[in-house]
Amino acid sequence: MSQPTAPQTSFDLTREIQRWSVLAQGFERLATRFLGLTTRQGAPIRRVGITSVARQTGTSTIAIQLAAALCRFPEQSAILVDANREHSWYDRQFTVNNSPGLLNALSGDLEIADCVQNTTTANLSVVTLGKPVWADVDYGKQSLADAFLGLSEIADRVFVDLPVVSDTSHFRAISQQLDGVILVLTPGLARLELAARVRHLLTQMEVELLAVVPNQWKS
């Protein structure tokens, strides 16, 4: 079995970003909103998760577009983190990639900084899942805390492509290391009622709901 190699090539997200260029101004407005948000303690919102209640609702699309929009602002940088073991957009799009990622850092194989890969978009980096998704990985609080602290020291903002909310074990473990989450809902869902139920669930998990974003495009 081949071993993960150190990042040497850049991820090309240009096609995905240009795919929804007509909505660029909308994502820039959303990014502007987040630049002004603070936590309840008054600190800037820096680590944001993107999730949904079902798969293929566009969470990866929202994460990529929002991160790219933020990086178009002066002196702003972002890291995209793939934390969705069940439905990884990055693994589907970059099937030949064998670079280390989040799971390698959580396993203690590498420091999280060694898992950050460049993209062809200025000031935007990526952390993939890394080692096989079925590998036994410690989602312990300290290992996750160390990983996300390390990422926060590298970039201004960290955007995390999360599992669906119903995957409570992985979702809860990761989201509790974030400043809050964005909930992505498709037009086909009863958004207001569903958003209220999810907000209640997130409150029980002590996870802040930052925004609800409707989306009609698949990841």
C-alpha cells in the first residue's frame, strides 16, 4: 500500500469556483457578514462549519464559494477542511490525490500544518481527509482541538465541510471545535420548520447556528 506523500501540487478549484461565478457577489456579501461576526465572548468568528440534514445538498459548493469569496478581500486567507468521511467532495474530484490530510493529523502521523495543501486560488488552501476513511481514527477532543488550533494559526478563517447533522458522533466532535455552523437547505425541504428543529438539536449540542443558506445546487 502506498503511503501519503507530502503536498507538492496545487489543488485546482478554478472550475468549481467559476461554475457559480454568477453568484460571486452573493457569496461576497455572505463573506462580508462573517467578517463582522463575533463569538459571544467578542472574538472574531474564525472557524466555521458547513452542514446539512441530508447529503448532496451543496455543502461543499457553499464551503468552496464562501472561502474563495473571502480570499478576494485584501489580506484575508482561508483553509478548506474536508471532514466529511461519508460523502467527500474532494475525494470524488481528486481521485489520484494521495496526500496526507485531517485523518493523518488526528492519528498522530503528521502535524496538521504538514497536511495543508495549496490551491490555484490565491490565499486559499485545502486539507483533505487523508488516510482511508475506514481507518480507525481518534476523534478525541484534544487531538481535534490541537488540529484546529494549528489551522487557525495558519489562516485567517477555517471553513469545514462537515458530515450531515444526523451523523451525530462525528458531527458533534468536530463542530464543538468551531465557532459555529452554517446550515444548508434545499428548496425542496420545509425550510422554516426544519431549520427550527435543527437549531434545537444544535443548541442541545452547544453548537452555534450562524446562518441558514438555501441552495439548489448539488455538491
